[in-house]
Amino acid sequence: MLTKMKPISLFAASLFALLACGPVLGAGQADDESPVEHAAKPADGNVNRYFRADESTSEGTVNVEGNSIDYRAVAGTLIVHPKGWDDAAAAKPDGDAKGEAGSGTNPNAEAAMFYVAYFKDGESARNRPVTFVFNGGPGSSTVWLHMGAFGPRRIITAEDSHTPAAPYRLVNNDFSLLDASDLVFVDAPGTGFGRIAGKDKEKAFWGADADVYAFSEFIKQFLTKYGRWNSPKYLFGESYGTPRSANLINVLETQDDADFNGVILLSQILNYDLSTGRAEINPGVDLPYVLALPTYAATAWYHHKLPGGDRPLEPFLREVEGFALGDYLLALNQGSELSPAKVDEIADKLHNYTGLPVSYIKKSDLRIDGGEFEKNLQDDTDTTTGRLDSRFSGPTLDPLSKTAGYDPQSASISSAYVSAFNDYARKVLHYGADKTYNPSAGLGRVWDFHHQPPGAREPLQQSLNVMADLANAMKYNPELKVMLNGGYFDLATPYFEGMYEMKHLPMPQKLQSNIEYHYYQSGHMVYAHQESLKEMHDSVAAFIRRTNNVKGEGE
């Protein structure tokens, strides 16, 4: 029930659950070895054990596409405060910053942010890139990218069906990004082994701009602690991690004087007005339907629902993209003035591209949102199509419902990822023996989507849009390179939406050459498909080597 909500939250809350994304053994260690308790335990046993800047170090080896890499792993927490924190006052013995965790002068909250960092042995900090990696949600930990994409070990899950229960397979990650960069997997405030505390703690950390300030403080602390200020630096964000990255890179560059070499985005959404998640509550804005159509077509192709049989995917998608931004957009723009004959023509075309019945398409006024598509594509067999990855399917929870009631991919793989990390953290990283790992924070309607873009005097009363932030960062640092990655079967953040956003960034045309695009036959979590994981690894590694400014390292 959406009552008593801030105006900005009405649309944003409907997208909230749609963007959460949603080994790991040491070298030579078998699955059934007993954990070794190396993590330092606090002197007391109270909740404040979470609010200590601690760490646990271990060593390992990973084989990446035939190359053996020795590394040092550090798991720990760093303490950050909201904007306005007076560290000088907090340091005074008789100051106001004492008492309850986070109770202090300015302001009254703190966060312990959990991270796992991997450093390749034998490399100088000056020549070795470092990449800060995070998932989204908002309110998600980074267990997904850690265990599924770029960590030294990864969990094996089913490609497009429900993964059987434990024991799960933990293997060497042949596609870890450690061959190209040191890695820092960062969990958002309140997730993982991290916690938030103090008066108004939710307001202090759970919001579009508050979250970015916390991440910028974390990154600056990390660069200082590990001597990495002069290293080539990158951000890698997935899902809600992409608007975080766009906002964050602008803050880092324009406010913190910290230029980065590159920003790598996976499954992008920078402008929430373009989401098809609940487009019907935002009438008059037809672009979400247009930008989702190629993903509908890819999904119908995958499930063999296209009239007239299958055809090669990518040429087919180029055809659909042309129709989407051409005849389809023009037709929707006419609204009620669209002639009956044109309605029939567009409905027939949509039927050929989506497999949905013409009668249903007409009844929907040629506008089908994501939830409706997921529910109806395979409705003849009471099967729901996945949202995060539309290759996945599952039993329909309510055959009489209008939209999908859950996401089959999330149901399929979440247990494997969370179980793998809980095992890995304690047995291999030697961290968290006396703590609980939260894969996500129960944010509900708490998250504040208000955002103050460049040039605005205050946060705006509108759906979240950080396109101006990314453009501002690219103008401020015209050497900044951006890489966009997406999956053709992603209904949460359709790939064509990300492409559209990039091509409409408010910046000089010449800066468009700083952006590159890579798409894969996978879903929101591209790495859940092994062939796509290899392709993405190779593309990202090449991007880092090409842009790291290390003499002799570039391509």
C-alpha cells in the first residue's frame, strides 16, 4: 500500500525490488575442511564489535585463463560518517562525540562498511590498477559480483533453471579480474558484515546522495590506508550501482579532487523515468515501453515464442531497435489521435516481435510494462518469465494476477550465493566468526531517492536521474573513460535503455567517443552465464589495460 509517502518515493518504491541483484576456498583447500578461526575477536561481546575498523589477512592463488596469480586478501571494515562530521571535535577527550555509537556533534550517526580487497603479489602500487566493485539494490551487498563475477573463487549455478540445494560447487574463477586490477568489493552501509548506528542513522546513510557520500569517504580512507592514491583507479557498479557510480564519480572528481581512469557500468539505469517496472503510474511518458521492446523481443526469441520461427538474434534486435525508435515511438506519441488502422498495424508488429496476442496488445493500448510481459509471455503454461534474467522461468504464483509476483532467477540462485559467501568468509578469509552477514538491508520505503544534481540548489522533487552527474564528471575530466555492459535478457534494466541514456548525456558530442558498449547473451547478472562471463572479463580487462596510463601496459 503506497500511502503517506513522499512524492519522489511513489515511483521509486515500485522499482526498489527490481534492481536488487541480486569459492570459494583457499588454494588447495577441500570443500569439507574445518574452518580455522583466525579473525581477531573484540574484547567485549556487545554490538559494538561491528563498529571497529578491523581486518583479517589471508593468502591465495587463482588461475585466470591459464595464468597463475598469487594474491593477498584483506577482509575488514572501515568506519565512515555522514557529511558534516567534525573529526576534530570527535577526537577531543572532553568533546561531544562520545556515548552511544554514532552519537556526536555533527552529525549523529556512523557506518562500519565491510570490504574484501585482493592485492596481486609483487606489484607496485603506482603501476597496479585498483577497482572498487559494488552491487546496488539499493540496499544490496556485493556478494553477487564477488561470488559470481570477479572474485578468485566463484559459485556454480544453473544457467536458466533453479539451482539444486547445497552442497554447492565452489571453483577457481578462471575469469577473475585480478589479472588486470587489484579488486575491492565494497558492501553498502548496513549490508554484509557492516552496520549503521546512531540517531537518524537511516537518514544519514540510506539515500541517493547520503549513500554516495559514504562511498566517497570509504574510498578516500581506503586509498590512504593502503597507499593507493597514485594508482590507476576505477569504479565498477552493477544495477543500482550504476546510478551510484554516476553520482559518485562526479563527487570524487569535482569535490574530492580524485580523478579516476574509468567507470565500468553493468546493467545500467541512470534515469528512473525510463524504467518499465511500473510505467503505467507515470502516464504521458512512453519511452519506457519503447526502450524495453528489444528486450521483450530477445526474451520471446529465447523462449521460441516468435511467430514465423527463430532467426539470428543480433540482426533481429537491430531491426526491433529501429522499429522501436521509429514507427513505435511515433505511434505512441500520437496518443488518442492514432488511427484505428495504425493501431492494427502497430499491434501486428508488436505481436511479431513479442509473441503476445494481438488482442492483449490492443487491450493494453499498445503499452505493456515489464511485469505484465513477464506474467503473460508463457501464461499458457502457468509459467512466469524472469525479470533479472528472462532466460529463467518458474511456476506462476497466482495464475489470475496481472503481473509477475516474484523473480524466478532470484529464487533460483540466491541461496547458492549467500551460502557460498558465508562459508568462504569464515573458512578462507577468516572473518566474521562472531558476526552475521546481511546479504541485503531491509530498506523498504526508507530509501530517499531525492538527489541534488550539478547546478541545483537543493535535492529535486522528481524521479532519480543522474545523467547530468555522469556528464558533468566527463566534462570536468575529459580523459575519463566509461564502459557500458548489459545483457540482452535483462528486463529490470533493459540494455537499450542504457544505450539511450548514454547517447543523451548533456555534454559535447566529442566526449561520446569516451564511451564504449558491450552486450552479452545473458541477463541482469551477465556473469550468471559462463560464456558471457568470459566475454565480459576479456572486455573489462582490455578496457583497464587500455586506459590505465601505465607506460608499456596499455594496448
